Amino acid sequence: MDHRRSILAALIAFGCVACDQGTKQLAVAKLRGQPPVEYLDRTVRFLYAENPGAWGSLGATWPKPVKLGVFIVLPLVVLAGAGWTVLRRPSSLRELVATALFVGGGIGNLIDRVAQGYVVDFMWLGRGVLATNVFNVADLAVVAGALMFLWGWRKKKEADNADRLPRAPG
């Protein structure tokens, strides 16, 4: 195992956690109990929300034992497995960064769930019917990591398919 890779992954993951937790503290201090702060003709909004579920409050009303398993135990297993896998096997820099973002974002939201029983969300983007749910920095990191994985997987699949195509004689 290359220790430089481990250090880079840890720096990215801890950076995500620090940014996430810092912005959530700022949201609590500045946005809780206040009307939304809006920019760009209400396209960008900052507002305080407590989310006891997942994206869009999915599972918010589930029984506590189910929520514990789905929102704390399962993510811990997935995050530990992702982190262990990328550090123990050869991977590209993109995979390493993607995993670090994914793990850092996951840890950021897990901290909220364990400490408070809900995740602090505070950003919203949209115009008309095209809009996000309220989200936070940890969510951005998880989505960025997942998109990087998908992009890398697609590029690898394209390269594998190109290798299988018959070559023109010549």
C-alpha cells in the first residue's frame, strides 16, 4: 500500500468532513429560524432544514430500528468497504479521489445522524418544476464521487469495447 495514496485520500475525506460540518454550523447559526436567503431571482436559496430521512426525507417516518440499520449501519459498512477496497488494491487517481469524496461526504452526514438524529440541509437550487431537494456539502461530495466513478466506469467500458473491435487490415 502506497502511504502517499492513503494520505491523499485521508486529506480529501477529512477536508470534505470539515467543510460539511463547518457549513452546517454556519447554517445553524445564520439560517435556523430565518426566512430563506435568495439569489438569482430565487434560483439559489439558502434555508435551514432538518432531514430525519434520506434524500427528499425518504424514510423519515420509518421506525427507529429500521432507520438505524438503513441510515447508520448500512452506510458505515458501505463506506468502510469502499475505503478499504480503494486503499488495498491498485486504482486510478480518479478512483481514489472519487472514493475519498464519497467516504468524506458519507461521514459528514453520518456525524449528523449519530449526534442529532437528523441531517442539517441548507441549499436549494431550482427554477420552476426543475429543482433539487434541500441538500448540503456532504451530499455534493457523495454525488461528485459517484459521478466520478460512473465517468471512470464508462471510460473503461469504452476502452474495453474499442479493444474488442476488429482491426482493419493494413
